[in-house]
Amino acid sequence: MHPLLTIAVRAARRAGAIINRASLNGGALNVRSKRVNDFVTQVDQAAEEAIIEIVRKAHPDHGFLAEESGRTAGAAEYVWIIDPLDGTTNFIHGFPQYCVSIAVEHRGALAHGVVYDPVKNELFTASRGRGAFLNDRRIRVSKCTRLKESLVGTGFPFKELSRLDLYTGQLRNLIQDSAGVRRAGAAALDLAYVACGRLDAFWEMGLSPWDMAAGALLIQEAGGLVGDFSGEARYMQSGDISAATPKVFPQLLEALR
């Protein structure tokens, strides 16, 4: 395992322990609304602080792009892209579908990624050119070749309600053209599920880089394709992401159009 990935794994597990401890102790959560339908708790903040502390001890010159604390050291060669608790709304309600997502970007290219599900103790890891793994076992996207036979994941555009009409049109197409559509509420984990074959495809609009970075690398290293709704590699900038097995990907793009 690459040394930077080892640090990312250690940080993700530390954050996961904080999240699990909070979910088990039954204490009151201090929930704050960042904007409509977008929440943060003291657990998000504590998990993020733990991740950054571990990384800074090993690499004080690295930069960060984190959901709660924003961007620091913007000119750094290495940037850690962090979502300490993807699926905060699920966590608040005790719905067990959330995760820690950490990616490392080197000179603007994704190099390493970790998605950790503390509920199931499932650790997804990937390094550029070295494959993707689930609990140290190699994973691949599914062998599905037809959208009609695909189980497709999605997320509602709750941060961009002005695009709801566009999304409902896409959803209508995918309900008609696929084997089923699922919305679980944690995009990073949905992308990891595409990487390991539990989902055959995924799309969502209005995401942030920390929602997508680690999961996108997992899918690419597992043999899948990732792009925006035109199939281009600008999903990190646009926030619109589509991902699928190689044969399903063009069919997904057509349905999204």
C-alpha cells in the first residue's frame, strides 16, 4: 500500500471511530443548517479535525479541501479532499448509510482514495494505476452490459432545487430504461458500490468535489467509466457526475440527455 494511502486509511478509521462512538452513546446532536437541506453536526467537525491532524503530522506542507473547513494551502503539490461524514442527514436520523471519504490529489490529478463505511466496517481503497480494493480484496465493476438490466443509484438535487425539473426528466427515463433506481443518500458510498458491482451505474447533479473524488477514483481503478453528463472529465468542476460499467456508460449518458 502506498504510504499516502496508509495515512488516508488511518485517518478514515479514526474518523469512523468518532462517528461510531457518537452513534452509540445516544447523546444529543448539535445540528446546524448550512443551507436548505444541508446539515452539519459536531461529529462532522470532530471527524474532520481528526483527519486533518493525522495528515498534518505526517505532511505539514500538504493542502486541504475539506467540507467543513474549506480550502487551505491552495498552492500545495498535494491536496487532501475530505468529506468527514458523507450522509449527515442519514446519520442524524439513525439511517445506517453514511461514510468517510478521503482523496489525495497530486498536481491536480486524483492519486489515492478511501471510502470507509463505519457501520459495516467496509474499507474501499484505490491508488492510481494500482487497482481498487474492498477490505484488501480486489474489486471490479459489474459485468452488466445493458442499461435495461442495470441497478442504478442516484441522489436528489437537494442543493439545487432550481434543476429539479431536469432531474425528474432524467429520473423518468431511468425508471423506464433500467432494472431499478435506488437513492440511499450518501454519494461517496454509492460510487464505491458501483466500483464493487453492487450498483451498475450512478448519476447525481450538484455535488461537491469531496462527494466525488475518492469514489470516482475507485470506479476508474475498478474498470468503470466516470464523467459529467456529456461524458467529459469535468465532473469535479461541474458537480454533475455519471458513472457506470464500460458498456452501460454510453447508454446512461443517452438516458440523461
